[in-house]
Amino acid sequence: MKLHKSGEDYLEAILIRQNRNGCARSVDVAEFLGVSKASVCRAIRLLREGGFVTMDREKQLRLTKAGLEVARRIYERHCVLTEILIALGVDAETAEEDACRLEHDLSADSFEMIKEFWQRRTGETERRSASDPKRPKSENRRAKFPEVV
């Protein structure tokens, strides 16, 4: 199944909610993304059919191995791109919003080159966590995008 940007956003939201709360429900995803529960139900159905998500008897969403790989990839892109944009002087809220758009459109090769460049420039081998005090604050957005393991 070919994932669209919105599908990747749903997987990323499930990952973040699972890491924050230990589980994710459709209502949590709807709240996180600011969409209707009906939209989430349709998206989850498609993601389940594609093998990216499962739902247990308690209606808790779980990422499959394939879903987890996609979610982690998108989330890593989001964090790296946000950090770079902030370092370039973009305000944190705009950087978060722009990273949300850019994370889907870069090729794997381009993103890896950007990430390697950034790591060489900052001397870091891994991205900073969202709670790193060296990062400029964006209180309302940071709560949405915490560190994910």
C-alpha cells in the first residue's frame, strides 16, 4: 500500500501518543491532529488494511513493524528538519509547521545528506531530544512532539 502524507501523519501521531501515554486511541489521534473522529476512523481502516496498524479489543491502536518503521522515519525527519530551521532563525512554531510539510517530500538520499551535514556541523551523532534545553522553546508545539524512542 502506498502511503500518502496524511497516512504518514497518522502513523507519526500514533507513535507519539503511544510513547507519551503507553497507548493510542482514535480519539487521541483526532485530538492530536485536530481532525474529526470520522476522519481518523477512515484513515485507521485504510492503515489496518495496509498492514501498518492493528486495533485490539479495547480499541487501542498499535503500530505493526511496518507502521513503526514508517512512523520513526517520519518523526526523525520532523525533528531534524525542525532543529535545522530553528537554527537558521525560523521561529519555532513556523519551523514545526514547515517541518511537517517537508518531512514527507524529501527523498531518502537527500534527507540522509541533510542529516549528515547537520551532524557534522553540530558535532552530534544523534538528534537532540525534544526536551534538550539548548533548543529554543516552542511550548505549544513541543508538547505535541516529545522525544520518541
